[in-house]
Amino acid sequence: MAHRERRSTIRDVGRAAGVSIGTVSKALNGSGSVSDDTVRKVREAADMLGYRPSKAAQGLVGGRSFQVGYGLPVLGGWGNPTLDAFLHAMVGAAGEHGLDIVLFKAEPHGVGPYEDLIKRRVVDAFVLSDTDYEDARVDFLLEKGVPFATFGRTARSERHYWVDVDGAEGTAQTTRHLASRGHSRFGVIAWPEGSETGDLRLTGVTGALRSLGLPPPSVVRSTNGIEPGRQAMAELLRIAPATTAVVCVQDELALGALAYVRSSGIDVGSVMAIAGFDDTPTASIVDPPLTTVRQPFGAVGSVLGEILGEALEGSSPRGVLLEPTLIVRASTEGGSS
């Protein structure tokens, strides 16, 4: 992303004026019981800093917590390294709009923790990640009328804010890259049916092969993890032994596939090409380094932080689709006839 000069935030104004964020919001919006002297100090501080109230700051007046809840995904979802980049960016962007991110332990797509936080009025809104196409949390929050934004699209995307990475485009880039190396017999290690993210990544491969006039891939479905990836690769070569290029919907699956191929005495890169998705830290240090699709997790977090203000204001929902980047490494640098 292009570098942006940091804007003054509602927190900066509060510090300069020596008052709370809530007082700043009330003073600038002319609501609540704020003394004339405090209003003057707040406005002087805002003018000095060049601060202009965001939509979130304007909307969060009276009885609001200035906090947004985020349920940490279960281990094995999309991985701690990517979660770290995502969280840092989201916290920073939300802070620019005077909002804090509150972390809590989430059940896999369960609504219990969300219901509890709503009842206790701990947060004003939520961010959801690790979403399914049919996600119970989405239906629950829509029914409750609680603002939220998702990382990923759902069956109700037209009714809520969302940010997503174009997974289909990412795997299509990978497929075109592999085809340019001479591969024509493809396999895919995919997630179980019903995962919107996984289905889109599989669609990227099948669509690219169709446009190139190549036969459809052999598909093996698997849960996340290195060992499941190893087992899926064994199954793929059993049902389609002529396969020379394998696209995996997640890096850990690709690492497992790579380990199985190497243990079988097959050269990775020149004989068998393997690619993943996410560009986790391990991808660049495994032998051989893994070709993969890099998701802009920092940009995802930043955009989510920015649109939370719009969600809290109650404006019409919108979605933002970000493009990933193919990172070519040695695991696909060879070719096949």
C-alpha cells in the first residue's frame, strides 16, 4: 500500500485538551453536558492538530463504549503469523477513528460470546473473520441489529460490511504461472465443500484451466495442516499419478504435500511443482522455498478499521475486494512436458 501521512485522531485531541474521548465527541458534536470552557479547549486542540471528526466519532455519542469486539479464531484457522499482521493493522486503523479493539475467545462460529458481550454492552460492533458462507454469527448479529464487518464474504454479504481477498484471482495467477512452465496435468488439494473461501480458490484453478484449454484438475479435499496435506498428496498421486502441478488452498497443506513428494524421491520444482496460499513465514525457508499467494493482511486490517465507522453510523453496507500477489519460488521453478 502507498504510504499515508498519519492523521490526527480523536485520541490526540483528547490528550491535548486533557479530556476523555467521549468528552471530545460530545464537545465537537454539541451534545451532552459539556461546559463552555471544555468545548473551547477541545475545539482549540482540534484546530491546532488539524483534526476533523470521522463518521465513527460523530456517531459514537452517549452510552457508547468506543470498543469493537473481535473473537480470536481457533488454532488452525488461518494461522498465527497472518493473524498478527491482521490484528496490528486493524487495531491501528480503528484507533485512528477513536475505537479500541477488544479481543475475546470465540467458539467456532458459535454465537454465545457475542450474545454475552451484547448483553453486557461491552462493545458497539464486531469484526468477524474465519467466516463460512452460511455463518450463524452473521444471521445472529443481523437479527440483533448490531453493526459488524467481516473478513470474507457470506451468503448475506449485501446486508453487511465486508473486506475480502480475491482468492479466485490468486489461484488463477498460480495456475497461469504453472501452465507457462509447461504443466498441463493439474491437481488441487482443496478444503471440504461448504467453505466459501476454499470454493473460490478452487474455482480460480478450474476457471484458469478452462480459459487455457487445459483439462480440469484432479481434486482431493482435506482439512488444514501439514499431516493432512501429506495424506492428501498421497491420495492425489494414487488417483491421478500423471499429475505434475499441485495447487494447494493453504500453505500448511502445501508443506505437507511437499514433504510427501520429497520423501517419495520426486524432485520438487523440476518434476513436481507445488504451490500454496497465504505466504506464511515458513513458506520462504522450507526446502525448496514454496511458491505461494501472498494475502495483503495488513491492508485487510486497515480497511476493516476504516469501514467500522461507516458500519457504526448505519450507512448502507459495502464490500471491498483486495487483490493478492503471487510469490514465485523454487517449488515451481522447473517445468514439465
